[in-house]
Amino acid sequence: MSDSKTYAPSAETVARAHVDAAKYDEMYAASIKDPEAFWGEHGKRIDWIKPYTQVKDVSYDFGNVNINWYADGTLNVSANCIDRHLETRGDQTAIIWEPDNPEDDAQHITYKQLHAETCKMANVLKSLGVGKGDRVVLYLPMIPEAAYAMLACTRIGAIHSIVFAGFSPDALAARVSGCDAKVVITADGAPRGGRVTNLKDNVNQALINVMHDTHCLVVKRTGQQIAWRDDLDHWLHEAAEGVDADCPAVEMAAEDPLFILYTSGSTGQPKGVVHTTGGYIVYAALTHEITFDYHDGDVYWCTADVGWVTGHSYIVYGPLANGGITLMFEGVPTYPDASRFWQICEKHKVAQFYTAPTALRALMGQGNSFVEKADLSSLKLLGTVGEPINPEAWNWYYNVVGGGRCPIVDTWWQTETGGHLMTPLPGAHATKPGSAMKPFFGIKPLVLDPTSAEVIEGNGVEGVLVIADSWPGQMRTVWEDHERFEKTYFSDYKGYYFTGDGCRRDEDGDYWITGRVDDVINVSGHRMGTAEVESALVAHATVAEAAVVGYPHDIKGQGIYCYVTLMNGQEPSEELRKELRTWVRQEIGPIASPDLIQWAPGLPKTRSGKIMRRILRKIAEDDFGALGDTSTLADPSVVEDLIENRMNKS
Ligand code: WT7
């Protein structure tokens, strides 16, 4: 693939950039040669209450995995994102908020206002008994209060766990119970694309299934009718009335937890990824500045939701730690029509725009006129994240959206990594459509042979992707399950962090992510454990057995393909298909909605009863020629039936 076309940065991009090619080479080499010195220096971009004297203390030894950065330093993340900017840029905009309905006014929230609102929310949380180390769940629309709530938690040392507002009450309940949250912060309703989700109703339903008493702090967003629990529910605007607009920022140790964020794995229930305070904020801030080549005064827009890690690191923490201007959008790319993203870029003069391939593919399908009617001359850089970007979408982004002027940073990273691990840097690297190109400072990617676990040296090679050493933004543990942390990331390939991704290093030494090598699929940039969808399906009374795999989907990247075996006596029908779809949406959320459900009289199994997913994947991918070795199948006729009755792609 070294023959793929490369796009060199323009002279203008290089001249403006914090990091050019020579500087990247020099800094990267230094970061690998002496991580202590490199991160010791870059840690200083953050204000510490007590400066660190230790930088890195890490063991990747299975059975004793222990990751510490800046361990004897103390700091507060909220103070770094707000207070330290007050003197120099108190009246500068921190957050631009664009509401769902374009007819409604946008808000420009200054750093001073951000300070007051965050402090008030922090004092309200305190009045509800929340203190250092307590957990608070956020289940919110994309409104400024989501940022206030995150920063209010970090201000008083509480640990937030954000649950994407598209998750179902059941999924929310599991996450509230999972971390024993004292408070859930939500809104009455969430307008998105002109439709309103009844968030508070979802919370009410969820809390019925939570064993402990949980306060609920409610932001008034829509003013709609909601059911109210007199003893435990509180309107934010009422609770904030009497409280002080100042709240001291608590001194936190660098390794105190900052937040928990649940993410899907290849087995069982989602795991609570734990990020800590010092290393995370250093890494989020540095990557935000360097990858996006962020300069003072630039309006930066990441279209993610704060319910995902992208929203944590690159809407709130990174940009605000850098004193930046970050845009938050409540709505969707296609409402009122497919020009909304571009209208917003024009309206707020966005310089850096960061979105997901799935959104680009959907918009690309609507035709160029929606882009062309907006003035996009303010754009300097485009970014993508979440899944591999196909060359068609990349080229459309580059030429139609960026007018051939803007470099594209294809950022590869994960909930676990806290920030970008591989991406081209705009002023330093030529780009190739679909390649994540180069490792960020301090990141040493290795390609391993999946069977022998040997390191594969040289270029033009492919294998599984591991990272040789730690970086400050790395997750530290799974919430209350350190054993699962070690097992998931450090047991298959000893001594390395295992990413779960496959990758190719091309002839030029550039990296291409080839997708997950485990049972995790990527649906519209959202990560989904196939095991989760399977357990939702078998929880339905009619289902005996289910196997779920991904298949190529034009817009979503991967779609959800389900093979379902019904209980004896159950008849397959279109109605039942619909019911199972609704069922899964209820159990997990709309993002887990099955695309295709095939009735399977039996599933291909080995003689020891193990489902052969490899075969199911190939059938779903419509790749029958490559079924591979089927000699270990207990009953080969099962496969013939599945092929014959394969569902057509949607
Ligand atoms: C998985 C992580 C990190 C933010 C959003 C997703 C895939 C992510 C890319 C990219 C190819 C990518 C990987 C990764 N992925 N970015 N630029 N190119 N694949 O976070 O939900 O933790 O998912 O998303 O497979 O392992 P996440």
C-alpha cells in the first residue's frame, strides 16, 4: 500500500505549525530515548499545586501491572481548565454552544462565566453530600451544563462517570450501580434533530433498578412534564440559587481517579475504564495542541458527544486546559438538513473541525451542494476519529469540505488511551487516505505475529498492534477489577499493552489500522461488544441461542448481523424480528439495534461445542469462498443452511 497517493502539507500549514518534520523527528526520538526527561518537561504545561519530582513509575509485568505518572505531584484539573486562565483571558469565550434548533440563539460562555457556573454546580453537589472520591453519573444532552458538571466534579475531587444519553434505562442502571453513584445529573429532556428524548423518564426507570438511594440533579432544558421524586430530585436552577459562585478547587494527587467511562470489550459486561488526574490532563492538553495545531483564538470544534472519550479529551479537558475556544453542538449533522455542520463552521468561523467517518459517509451521500453553499474559508484543519476511514470518504473530506487546502489528521486511539496514539501531525507529515501514519511522542507501536507473539520488524508487514511502553494518558485500571484490567490488556502479549487492533506498517513505515482482532465491532464509530448484543438476545423468551458478528455497512462502517436460534416451538416471523430489534434497543440502546437477523436452525460449532465465529463472520461478509478450515465442524450441513438463507445487506 506504499503506492497510495500522498498529500504533503502546504507551505502555509507548515509555516503555522507548532511542529514541523524536523521537529517531530527530534522530539519523537527524544521521547523514546528518555521518556522521563521528555514527560518531565511536558508535564510543566500544567499548573501543579505541589510539583512532581517523580515522572514515570510503570510496570507492565502480568500479575503486577502498575502505572504511575507524576505520582508525588498534586493538582486540580478544574483549576487548570478554568482558574489559571481567568487573569489572562477571563472575558474570552471558553465554550460556544450551538443548540439543536438553528433558530435558537447560540451561547458564548466566557472563562469567567465558566468559573461561576462550575463553582455553583460544585457547591450544589457538595450540598448533596458529594465529596472527594465519590462517584457522580452524568446522563446529559450536549449542553453547557455537561461541561460544568464534569468540571464541578473534578473541582471537588468527585469521580464522574458519563453515560451517553442514547443508552437505555437498563444500561444506565448498570452503570449507576456499578460505581455506586451518589448523584445522577440529567436534564428533563434532550432535543436532538428536532425530536425530544425524555431523559428524566429514563433516569426514573433506571433508578427503580438501583438498590441504593440516588439523588438526581435535573437541568431544565425543555420545560416538559416530568415525573418527580420529591425526596431525591432537585432542579439545578433552584438548588443553585442560594449557593456561592466560588468554590475552592480541591488538591488532588496525580494518581487520584478523574473519571470512569464504561466501554465494551470482547467478553461480558462493559468495563469501567479508569483515568487518573495528572497524566491524563498532561496528555489530553499536549495532544490537543499538537495534533490539531491549535493556536490561541482558534475556534475548535469536535462533533463528538461528551458521553464518549472523544468528548472528554477533545471537547472539554484538552481544549480548556489549553485556554482554547471549544464548540459544543447539541444536534445532529442532518437537521434541519445536511448542511448543518457546514453552516455551523461558517457561522462560528471554525478553524479545526474533528468528526467521525460515519458522519462523513452519510453527508457525502447527500451530495456536494450542501457543503458548497457554506463559506468554509475559516477551516485550517480537518480531523477524523473512531474507525478506519475509507479512501472515498477521505477524498471527499479533503477536496469538497477542505477545498484541498486543509490537512486531515486521522487520529487512532481508544477509550483506554486517553488521547491520540497515532496520527499524522499537520505540519510534519504527508498524509495518505486511510492511514494513521505516525506514532505520537512517547508512543512505541510494535507489530506482533498473532500466533507466535514475536515482534515483526521491518516495513511492509502486518499483525496485531501492541504498544511497548506507557504514556501519561493511559488508563490505570478497570473500576474495582484490576485483575480484569491485567487480563484484558497485558496477558496475551506479555510485557506490552495490547490494543485489540490489527495493523499494517507499509513500505514507508507508516501505520494503517486494519480493525479489531477481537469480538468488538465498530458501528458508526461506536464500540460494541458482540457478547453484549448476544446476551440481550438470549434474554428474550423466544431465543435459545444467538451469535452476533459485524458485516461491512456503507454508512455505519460495520453493521450488526445476528444469527438467532429460536426455542423449540417458536415460529420465525417478520413480527418477531421487529420485536427482537425493539428488545435489544431497550436492553442496551438504539446504537445496538440489530441490522440483520437471520433465523438459524443451528450454529456452526466445533465438536467441543464452541461456536465458530470465523465462519459466521465470513457468511455475514458475503465471503463464502474464504470459509477456511471447516473440518472441525460437528455438523457441516448447518453451514450450508446458513449460506443459503443469508440475509441481504441493507
Ligand atoms: C477503537 C476504539 C478513541 C475515540 C473513539 C473510539 C477504532 C478509533 C480509529 C482510526 C481506525 C480507529 C479502533 C480502536 N478506531 N480511531 N482513526 N482509525 N480505527 O474510541 O470506542 O474506545 O474505540 O476504535 O478499532 O481500537 P473507542
